[in-house]
Amino acid sequence: HIFMQALPNAYKNTKAEKGTVVTLIVDTEIGGQWSIIKEDENWKFINATDLKSNAVLKIQPHDAWLLFSKGMKPQDAKEKVEITGDTELAEIALNIVAVMA
């Protein structure tokens, strides 16, 4: 779960309206769900709420581990994830690896 701490940073240069919500789901019982919301100047984590996500990216745990530990390139991961909502916005989460370098 430590990789998820990089989620807001992956979006730091992403233009979005205030209140935009992005959710990343690692799809197992031992996985989890993380959501961030756009504020005036940055993105911050929020607890699961009734807010509807503008973009949801769901990834399997094995693929998440490979992606976030540089074992898979973001463009290769695109074929392995399930996206709901704004595809462009969701795909930014695939670049978490870039901020871990």
C-alpha cells in the first residue's frame, strides 16, 4: 500500500475541476481502494464517501505490483486494467511508477 502514497503526486500537474475524484482499486480481498480529490491547488486523499468518482481504474494485484515496481511499463498496463469514467484521467494513475524513481 506504500505505493499508493504517490497517487496524489502522480496527478499534481493534471488540470481538473475542483471536486474531481479519481479512484484506484486493487481488485482483491487483500487489495484496497484509494480515492483522491482535486482541491484548489492540489490533490488529496479522501475516505470512501458518497462522492461519485469521475474516473476509476481497477487493476489486479499482480499487475499492480509489476507496474509500481517498474516490472511493467504504463503503456503495457493499459491493456490489463478496467477503467470506468474518464479514461484519460484514470490512465494517469498508471504513472505512479514515475514518481517512485
